[in-house]
Amino acid sequence: MPETQTKQGDLMQGTLDMLILKSLTCGGMHGYAIADSIQKTSHDVLRVEEGALYPALHRLELRGLLAAEWGLSENNRRAKYYRLTATGRKYLSAEAARWSRITTAIELIMETS
């Protein structure tokens, strides 16, 4: 696929971590629920594949932005539940501010003729 074309649902580089953290602001969730939340909240525009989600969750946990514990899912299956740490909330706040500055700058550029 040429560089200028993207499939519906592709994420810009660096956004997955922010979306995961934002999904967890309302409480802990297991991986499938996080991916489902991102997809539903974006009205099916964004989809997170397992091959990207679980390495990201592991990376965020290693960085201390998430904490995890094992529990049972809604269908009584063993699942790892993730929640934001205080460090994760602080990081999310900084990333959201950075994202806002970037998107505002891109909008300014795109609106020029």
C-alpha cells in the first residue's frame, strides 16, 4: 500500500499508548475490553489489533503507567486487568496537551490555501 494511503482504522504512530491510557480513565479493564472501548468510542473508525495491543499494554506496565492483576472476565475466563497508576494519569495529561497542540497546528496548516 503506498505511503499516502491508509486503511480505515490505522492509528498514527504514537497514539496507541495515549488511547489505551485514556480508555482506562474510567476504571480497570482487560485487554479485549480496552480494544472494544477504543473501537466503540471512535464509532468503529479505530481498531486495535491484538498484535499491537498486548505489546503496548506490556510496555506501559513496564514503564509504571499501568498496573495489572489477574481476575475473571464477564464470561468467567481468566484475564489480566489493567488500571492507570498515578504516573500514568500524569503522563496521559501531558500527552493529551501535546496532542492538542499538534492537532491544532495541523488544522492551521490544512486550512491555509
